[in-house]
Amino acid sequence: MSDVILEARDVHKVYGGVRALNGLSLSIRQGEIHCVVGPNGAGKSTFFKTLIGVERPTTGQIIYKGEDVTRLPAFRRARRGLSVKFQNISLFAELTGLQNLFVPLRRNHPKSEIPARAAAVLARVGLAGTEDLPVRYLSHGQQQWLSIGLSIAADPDLLLLDEPAAGLSVEETARTADLIRHLNASGMTVIVIEHDMGFIRSLRARTSVLHYGRLFAQGEFDEIAANEEVRRIYLGAA
Ligand code: ADP
């Protein structure tokens, strides 16, 4: 079995006359944390959308666990273990964190198991003790972690996070990095799409830099941070 869990092969995406992706090829290894960065307009969001299946590439392929999923709708990819946390969170503010988790858990588990499973997910994302609080009383960071909880409720193999540290305090950002490492240590492959290099630095993960819809550089974070060309196109622009 290949150690690659997800691969983009020569992906192009054209919107009208705009080439959002222009021959992007990149592989995500099974079990890694992989950060995807790049300046505004580099194609990160478009790449994210083609991975999860809300946009189809104009040409090229997305291969997930050895299967060509380019034309597979998002919900079918989710059933195969690919989960997403979007930047904008959608939680039920008047329900508790536990109750919010009932919703995704109900799809896969018998009713009798759901409260215990929901409590376990809440603890996994560092929110033990908040079980009975309506979500509107949680901090922004806690709401982000609960939202990650919703995304991992079905025990995905691959978790995609879209700018998970956006709008968080320094301390919350550090806790988010810890949470990502913790999930990864339990076997989950994690892809983090991020604009903020500071957060990526704290993850110290393999990093791909996109520029003009292509893979511009790839390597361990320290290599990327030391790469003069990357500094020029990315850090200079940030
Ligand atoms: P990033 O997330 O790195 O900022 P995007 O994927 O959002 O980059 O955008 C890449 C390029 O594609 C940009 O030039 C953007 O304006 C363009 N683009 C993205 N989505 C659309 C769309 N729906 N229609 C037209 N152009 C788009």
C-alpha cells in the first residue's frame, strides 16, 4: 500500500479567464501534518475546494487512497474518511457542545452510545467541563475547537482544516497547534491550509508553498522558511 493518502495530479482550474490552479501536483503522505501556504490569490482556497469535492478541476485528477475521486461528490468523499473544517463555523448557538455533537454522531452510531461518544469527542478537543454550556457562552477559540470536534466525530482518516487559527488569540493559537498535533499522534492525517506563516511555524510540519496556482516549493518548515525564493514571493508579500 502506498504511503500517499491524497494526491493532486496536474490540476488546472479556470474560472472564466482566471487560472486559479495552473498545473498543481502535490502529494500528502499517510500520517503526516501537511501545511499548504501561499500569498493571497495563490490558489489555496481553490485547491481546498477541489480536494473536498465542492469544485471540480477543469483538468487533472484528485486521487484519494488510490482511487480517482475527481468526479466524486463531497458527501461520498466524506464517507470514505475525508473530513473538513471550514473557516466559518456553523454551530447551534443555543445548544450545548454535547448536543451539537449529537448531530454528526447520529449518522453513524446507535442512539444509546451517542452521549458517551459525544463526551469523548468533547474531551478529545480539550472541552471537557463545558458539556452543559450553550455554545454562545464558549469563547471564539472554544467554538473553533468544538467545530473541529464536529469534523472528527466520524473518525476521519484525513482532516482538512481551513485557516484554523484565524481570529484566535496567541494562547488559543498555541492550543490549536497542540490539538492538531494530538489528533495527528492518534493516526489522523491533517492538512492545514493557512495564510499565516506564524501559525505554520509553530506546527513545524512538511509544507507546500503555492504560487500562481502551482507548487512553488515543498519541504520541512525550516527549509521553506530559509528558502530565499519563498521569502521573496511569500514572506515579502505577507
Ligand atoms: P487563495 O486562497 O490562495 O487566496 P484563491 O484560490 O481564492 O487563492 O484564488 C486564486 C485565483 O483564482 C485568484 O486570482 C482569484 O481571484 C481567482 N478565483 C478564485 N475563485 C474564483 C471564482 N469563483 N471566480 C473567479 N475567479 C476566482
